[in-house]
Amino acid sequence: MERSYLCIDLKCFYASVECVDRGKDPFEHRLVVADPTRGPKTICLAISPAMKALGVRNRCRVFEIPGGIDYEMAPPRMRRYMEVSADIYELYLRYFSPEDIHVYSIDECFIDVTPYLDLYGKTPRELATMLMDLVLRETGVCATAGIGTNLFLAKVALDITAKHVEDHIGELDEERYKCLIWPHRPITDIWGIGPGIARRLARMGAHDMGGVALLDERGLYDEFGINAELLIDHAWGIEPCTMAEIHAYRPRAHSMGSGQVLMRDYSFEEAGTILREMVDGLVLELVDKGLVCSHISLFVGYAHERGGADEAGTPAQTFTGEHGTRVVGRRGEGANASRKLAEATSSREALTAAFLTLYAEVVDPNRAVRRVNIAAGELVPEEYAELTLFSDPAANTAEKSLARATMAVKRRFGKNALVRGISLRPEATARERNQQVGGHHE
């Protein structure tokens, strides 16, 4: 039986929520969601449909908004957006089982409506209209929808065809996909194809999905390895993955990590402070979950000027898409390394020493830093960790007791009720980030 999937997106979600909370119509009120304290270079997390109608690009920077446009700026309220998203999910649950829903992001989800067509006596388009009307009536947020015979086609229908029809509902099957999407450019509008993949396909002579379908499969496997299978399927509008397989998926390897983009250029020493804070947070999370790790990885992104070339003389490459023009593919823009640990651990002392050793080995002390990411891999429950001749069970137990006491204090009195002295340094960010949700103030 042919299946039917919906992909529902909440239009300009953050901006729409802000407009509705102010009693304004998102299609009439000019509003930008951005943090004014971060200056004119900060990214607009969302703009209202009224701003889009004036030609303002989504996720532009504040200074890129054309002069002469009067608009309201709303500071991001991530907790509020999460609340509205949860309310909308509850609306879907009135009609569909959670087993048939996959939440893709805070403002987007997939629904397998195949079992419900006969139950409600509606076509997929009628069900999409019903849900969109329900969301608008209950929350004031406008939704768009894509309908497809598989998950990929539903996503492409949402991203490409729904934008160009009056009812904001796009619909694709494999034959319509070939007619409408094969010649569509830029190819980066297709889900899963970023600028890097697009450049590699262009070198092979493919500039749209029709071109990908004509490429020799052996050449695709030589260029992309196992990922060529996904490209070949998607070139023909095929997606075998089902909702049940998504819910049943369990990753073979488990990891835990965090990252942050710094608000200014940090020196080598200052970024070391950020790294220490992040390791402290990672350790608390490991202990809280009763896990230990035996592998760590570190990425540090350097600050660089837009345009020009790097130290090796490689010119910067740019990519222009829905969210504007940005520099991509620059060599030498970051340093990364990973390391296997001698024993599985959640010790703050051991992990801090390991990360700082990596940091000293691979990071250029003469370059400014703008991004730090860390991860702990090969996680296992602490009771399964094997001891070595150099293990100190008593010290590890004491560290875990201290970490658990710290977590208890933070849960009861707030994340900033107990912090390490390093977080009092001017360059530290942990105290501020403890007051944020998703990198923004609540």
C-alpha cells in the first residue's frame, strides 16, 4: 500500500510567536527576533512574514536589514518557543499516535498519516489543511505542509513546492518529483545537500537532481563512498526509511558533547579558560548520568577575516543561499584532535588534563579563537568500567561524591548557586550561559 506522509513546518516560528504574544498579525507586523545586546552583527534568528514580503532575508544579520524599514526587535525567548512547540505537539496528539510522529526540530515534524486516511475519511491534503487550521486557531501560528509518498518527498515538497502555492501545501510523488524537482536549482535547496556536496557534484557535471540521476553510479561511489547510496535514491525520489525504523533506531556508538561560539576573539589563554569550564560541565553531566568515557575529541575554530586567503594562499570560497552569502571551505580555519584514554573515566582531574594536553598540542597559540567544541565518546555505564593498575578507586569515588553534591545544589538553588573560581574570570562564560536556553536568554 502506498504510504502518505506529512511534513509540517511552523512558518517563521519564533517571530510568529512574538507577534502573537503582542497581539499582532505576523503577516502585517514587521518584527525581527534578535538579541540587541550583541550588536548589529548579530544574526536574526527569525523575521516575520511581513519582513520577508519586503525582501529581507531569513537569518540575515541586523545590519543587513535595508535602511528605511521600520520594525520591532524582539529578544529571543527560547523557553517560550519550546512551550508553544510542546503545545502544538499536543494538538497533533489529538489525532495521531506518537508512534506515527517524528519531531524533526522545534518547528517541524513528520507524520505518517497512512493509517488515518480511512479513519477520518480524509485525503492527505484535507488532513494537512485540518492540522494547519487547528494550529492557527489554537496558537495564532501559521503552518505550511509538504505531502509525499515517502519522508524525503514530503520534506522536499515542504521546502520547495509549498512556498509557491496559495494554500501553502506542496505535494509530490516520484513522478511529480522528476517533473518539478529534477530541473530545480540551486541544488542546495534539496534536503541533505549542502555547499560542499554541491561543489563535488558540480565537478562531476551535475548541477541539479536530474543531473545527479544521470551520473554513473560507480563514479558516485568513488566520490562519496557509502553516502552515494543516499544520493542515488534521492535523485530518483526514493526513500526506504519508515517512521517505525526512525523510532527503532539506536546508534552503535554513544557520545556526549558541547560547544559554543564565542562573542569576540579570544586569545589562546582565554580560550583555555572556556575549555576548562566546558570540561567541568561535561564531567557533571557524565556523573549525573552514571557514565564514563574512554575517548575524547576537541575542535577549536579560529577567527578569520572574511574574504582574502589563508596562510597557505588558498582563496576563500563563498556560498550564497537562502540565509545569505558566507565563507565556506577555508583551509586551516580550525584545529581538531581526538584521543583514546588509558581508562574509562568521568574524573574531572583526568579529563581536564587530557583535554588541555590536546589543546596545547594542536591549537596555534598565535591565532585568535572564536569556537570551542568538545566531546566524550565510547560511553559505558560506570559499573562496567574496567580498572587498571593505575586506577585510584578511592579518589574516583570522592570526585563523584563531590560532583553529585554539586549537581544537587544546582538543581535546588540554580545553576549559578555553585561555580568554580575559574568562572569568575573576566573571559569566562559559564555563569552567563547557565542563564540561557539554546545559547540565548530565556
